[in-house]
Amino acid sequence: MSRNLAQPDSGPASVVRHAQNSIVLVGMPGAGKSSIGRRLAARFGLPFRDADTEIEQAAGIPISEIFARYGEAHFREGERRVISRLLNSGEPIVLATGGGAYVDPRSRAAIREAGATALWLKCRLSTLLRRVAGRDHRPMFVGQDPREVLERLMAARHPAYAEADVTLLCTDEHPDVTTRRVAEALAAHRAPERLHVALSRNAYDIVIGEGVLRRAGAEMAQRLEGRRAVIVSDQSVAPLHLPTLRESLADAGFTVAGEFLVPPGEASKCFAQFERLVDGILSAKADRRLAVIALGGGVVGDLAGFAAAAVLRGLPFVQCPTTLLAQVDSSVGGKTGINTAHGKNLVGAFHQPKLVLADTATLRTLPPRELRAGWAEVAKHGLLQGPLWEWCEAEGPRAMQGDPEALAHAVLESCKLKSAVVVDDEFEMKPEGGRALLNLGHTFGHALEAECGYGGELLHGEAVAIGLGLATELSARMGLCSQEMPGRVREHLREVGLPNRIASLPRRFSVERLIARMRADKKARDGAMRFVLLRAPGDVFTESGVTEAMVRALLTEEGCEP
């Protein structure tokens, strides 16, 4: 993450970063909003304003007297007007707010509408206790136990603070050190991209960006009715990202009613894990406001989503995808399910999420093989869309080296394409084209994957990569696309480190068994195979007229046994 940070100590760069944006500091009493705010304003060359001071000057009496005379409702209305006036004065400022200001929904809205960046100076209870000790001038602490007061305020205010654009955990370090860290956090901050999946009945948002997982609780709080959730993850992902999710949910006032971890890998998409998960959710005293959160890759998302669809005939479901494959494909669209001995994803349900949170920072924790496997779906989307394919050819190697900008672009453009297709054909009901086009390469890929047994020998993305090469080759043999296209597709897959031919796999396959698998594919009709083929990047269609003889000849030439 550090390679993306600007260098505030270098001077003008960090000032320019905020030349057009005000900065609003929020947090508990004792968080240091005023002391940090003054230092930050000096660092950025901006005016500093303290909301409480401005209110007292405007009223001509102390805030404690305003509360005593007129009550909190009157004070909050005046506070909102003062904040709005300061932020819309025509010049960017650094503004320190009172502890309760950001809790008021209208004040939060005024800050957002002014285009300001809100930063939460988050402190642990122990830190706040040391800082407020002896501050008897604060009315809320007079004659009260400071610990009890702070605990009560934290429970009430943290869910609102969690909606801030940036959160920084503060310690007992020197204020100059905290100021430097605040400046770095602001310089690194980039507002996430937001896509709206405009389904007629189950519309939802996809939020894409660095650090989105740290805001999961705040994002969920704005969209869910309840404040209880269960988390489903796998044993590899949980140690890396579950603590961040837990803290975010706690800040936003959520109670985690259960956590369920499954073994990593495709084998976990099975009846046994589904039954275990359903039983666990029911044991958490599920009602229809209990949210199911999937934290992990496509396996976790498919399994958790199917359980959410089944329990009480439908629980709210949130996707937090942590793999490239899940972020660009499986987390979007509402397809959930498990595998059986008969094939992949043959048991499941359409169950749209309430929210998808794609934190691109999690991609840095992926093993290289998993990252490459996810790229197969990006390449597929490129072939479906057209211009994205040219971008894949040019930038794919850079993305596979971990370049954050290239990966973020791949996620965003893939989600744009897939969400548009899903809106047009949510339940894959169109007789031709529609959502079925998203299965380019998957008829071959699913057959290969099923033959390998879902044990990790062949990852889903690797199977799709081989399938893309085969689908393009089949298209060329039928005279649909140029003869150069199969080589172009396979060369790109090779360049990013993906397998591109059946012969490159360390095992042999039977033509008969693969064809039997393809006849059982979800796209098949009356036992006849159905493929997604292409004329050119951006010109893709479904085709039922592929003969078994064509497929048999292709698989034989690829090295499969009779």
C-alpha cells in the first residue's frame, strides 16, 4: 500500500491534493480534533476553523448555556447551519467539529454535499480516558464517571463516525506524529467507484476501491434494516481480512451472531458444507433481518449466497469478494450454488446481494496462481466487450505483476459489463444471447474442471482459460472469426501465465467423458450441447448448431483420448 502514498513531507504535493476540498475532523471528546486540525491546516496552508468556537461566537454564550436554555435539538440545528456556512464559504478549510456533530444525519449530509472529506480520529477507550482526565469544564463529565460516559457515547456515536471517508486510529503519540499520519492518510485516500445495478426489484450497489472493507459496516448500515450478521469465510482468507471486517461491523453497531469458516477450494461447494452452514445460521436465531456476509472468493460467495437464499426463504446477503475472480465475476449477478458429482453449479438459486464491496487492496494478498486464475474472467469480459480485450492484451502482464491501477481498472470495467448484462437478463431467460454470453469458454471449462474433481488440480479460472482457447478455435473452424483469433487469444493467456491448451495439463482426458459433461451443462437443451462463440471481440453469440463431430474432432486434436 505504501507505494501508492503521496509524500506529505515533500511540501506542495499534499497541498495540491486538497486545494479544492475541505477537511472535516470528527471524533470523540479528547480525540484531538482541534490540536490536530490546527497543525493540519498549517501543513496544508489552509484556514482552520473550530465549529464549537464559531457557534459560541455566533450565539454570544457558551455551548453549555445553549444546551441549558434551548435544548439539544435547537443546538444541533444551529450547529448544522454553522458547519454548512463554513464549508460553503468559497475556500477550502480544515474544520474541527464537536463530538456530536457528525452523529446528526443532517450535518453528515451537509458535509457530503459540500464535497468535504470527513476523517475520523478514532481512539481507544483507554486513550480517551487519559486525555479527558480532569476536564471538569465539559458538562457531560461533571459529577459523572468518565469511563461510563465515554462508553455510552462511543456506543451511540461510532456507527455515525464509521461513515467518515477516512478513519485513522490514534494513539498517545505526539500530535505532530498523528498530524503526519493524517496527512498521509488523506493523500492516499481515493473515493471508491460506485456502480448501481439497476434491477427492477433487487437493485444494489457495487463499491470498488482500496480500503473498502474498512468501511463495510458503514456501507451496510445505510442499506440493511437489521444490525445482526453472520460471516462466512474460508480458513485462508479469515486470518488476513476477518479482523478488519469485524472491527468495521462493530464500529457501525452490528452484532456478529456467528462466524463460519470452510476449507479453501472448490471442494467446499458441496452439500455437506451447505448443510453445516444452514444449520449454523439457523442456530444463530435467524430472522429475516439477519444478514449473511460472504468474505472470500467465488467458492465462499456461491456457498454463502445459496445458504442465504435457502434459510427462511431468503436472508439479506452481502458480498465482500477478496479474489480477482470473485471481484470481476462471481460476486455480481446473484448466481449462487454448489457442485455435485454431475457437474458444477447444478444446484443453486438466483439470490441478488444487497451490496457488493470489492476491496482491491485484498488482491495484494492473493497467491500468484489465484491472481492469474482470476484474469481468465477479465479476458473473457474483454472478448465480450471489445475495447476491453485490446486493453487486456496491452496491460494484462502489468496487472499480473500486481499493478494496483491496472487491477482496479480490470475490476471496474468487468463489473460495468457484467452488471449491464445482468440488468438486461437477470434470470438468464433470453432464448439467445443475454446472460448466457457470460459463459464464453465455460462449456469446455466446466467439463474439464468437473473431470479434475474440484480438488485444486485445476482452478476454475485455469479451466476457463483453456475453454476460451477452445471456444475461439471452434469459432474459427466454423468460419465465424478470423483464423488468427485463436492464436491471439492463446498467446495472451500464455503471456499472463495461464494454461491455454488441454495438452498443457499434467493429466489425460477422455473425449467421451468431456462430451458427456458438456451435455449436462446448464446451457444444454434437450441433451444437445450449446456453446458461446464469437465472430470478433465484442461480437459474441450463443449457438446450438455445433455438431458433436466438430467437438469430438477438436478435443481429439487437442490430445484427448477417445
